[in-house]
Amino acid sequence: MLTAKAGEFGYSKGRKYIDSFQYSFPKPQIMKKQIQRYFLGWVMICLCVFGLKAQTGNIIGINRNKELVRINLENANVSLMAPIKDLPSNARLHGLVFIPADTAFYTIMNPTSNPSLVKIWTNGWWKDIGPITFAGQPIQLCESITYDEASNRLLVSVSANGGIQWNDYASETLMEVSRSDGRCTRIASLKEGFLPDDFDRIAVFGTQLFGMDGRPDKNTTYIFPFILSEMSGEMYVGTKQNIPYFTMDDVMVIGQFLYFTHKETNALYYYDMLARKWSQVAPFKGDETLPGGVNITGMAYLPLPQV
């Protein structure tokens, strides 16, 4: 009897899942196909990693003072890029992605109370695209935002059946959000009641969508992958990796590294998705252009020509 390594995809009762255990394959030719698929996947990852080394760019963040800032990934030093002009005083911005074709950032405004999609240009001017809605109804909780370049889709994680007003703190559903009006289309949902069951944060890594579910009561953050093109319906999490609990105010993927912030230490961290190890880069440190402090709530990679 032959076995394949953990992390391959399988099916159970018509549901897609990633199994954290080994599979048994009675036929050598099936095993050969699995090995080829597994090897090709790692080759593509390596190409992605080495390709990124040749790129140049900037890491841009947003802070609680409603400013675009530059972040140095080597030492977490932060400097001002541009103030975000004339935002409402009570506005809270959370998460950040940059879409080169639009030459603009996207973020979520007020993620826990009538969230809306906001577009921000590199000079700090912004536009409220509109409330984030699904089936004609406003979404009340939208926790994370990411971009899938391959399909040109802007993705968000939301609660499709409640919000914190109803003591519902879980964003169990992945949706595509329109960059023109904020309307959402459902992609898939996590099966509730089976941990992890919450997309606290999401990030695209190649063909995979990584979800993160932080559980402070367990001092654990679950990190779990899905093949994005295969996501549909109601899904169970199989393969997952556990690290200590972090608030992960936002996450960003560069190569094999998942960078994230942690509110309690006001520091930058990374998780190596190949080595499966995490480490702190350094506490954020603002220069003289940021007298109001740092407090990063969103991060995005910005190609150098866009600066």
C-alpha cells in the first residue's frame, strides 16, 4: 500500500477538503500523478520566490492616524508617505491591498459596523466605493481583504449571517467584492462549529488562499490553505498549522513569507510557509515624520514604478 504526504487534496462525501493525515493509494499510477502534482507545485513556488528576489518595490501601510506609510521589512522602520485626506474623524481603516491595474489601494472602512469599500490613491486621495453588500443587504462584519491577481478578483471575508450586534464575531464566508460598487458574490463558506471556522485574515499565495483564525482563548492562530479555484459551497478545513495567538491586524504575502502585525507588541512578524516557523522582525519604529506614532492596521506590496 502506498501513501502520499500530508497536504494533498481529497474528497469526502462530495466535499472538498485538505487532509492533514496520509492518504492510501492502492495503484502506483495514481501515486505517480500525485507525486508529479506535488513536485510541480513546489517548483512553481520556488519560481515565485526566486522571481520576487529580482523585483523591487515598497511595503506600504496604513496606520490609525489615517496615513499611508512606508515600511522597511528588514527593521520595521516606518516613515510617512502621504496623509489620507479628509477622512471622517470616526473612520477606521482596516486591511490594505494594492492593485497595479487600478494604480490604487483598497481597504475596509469601519469593518465591524456597516463596512464600506474604500479606494485610496498613492497621493492620499480616496473614494468611498460604497457599502459592502450581499443579495441587496448590507454586510455588518468584514474582517479581511486580499487580491487574487490570477483571476483579477478582490476578495473579502465576511459574516453572511450576522455581525457583532448579534454577538457574531466570525467571518465564515469568502466573497468577491466589486471594485465599482461594493456588491459581493459568494465564493465559499467554512463549516461552522468545526475549528477553524473563521476567516479572521485571508491572503493569496500562488494558487492558494490562506485563511487565519485567531483563538485567544486557546492562545492559537490556525493557518489553513485552500486551492482557490476549487473553493465552493460549504467547506471543512483539513490541513492546518498552529502558531501562538497574534492579533494579525493585517497580513501580506511576499514570496514564501506571510508578514503580519501584532497589536499588543506593536511589532512586525513573519511566518515562513515552507519552513513553518514564525519570527519577529522588530517593533515598529516611526521616524520624525510620524510624531503621532505608528500602529499599523494594513499592509500592501507596491511595485516601485507605482510610487
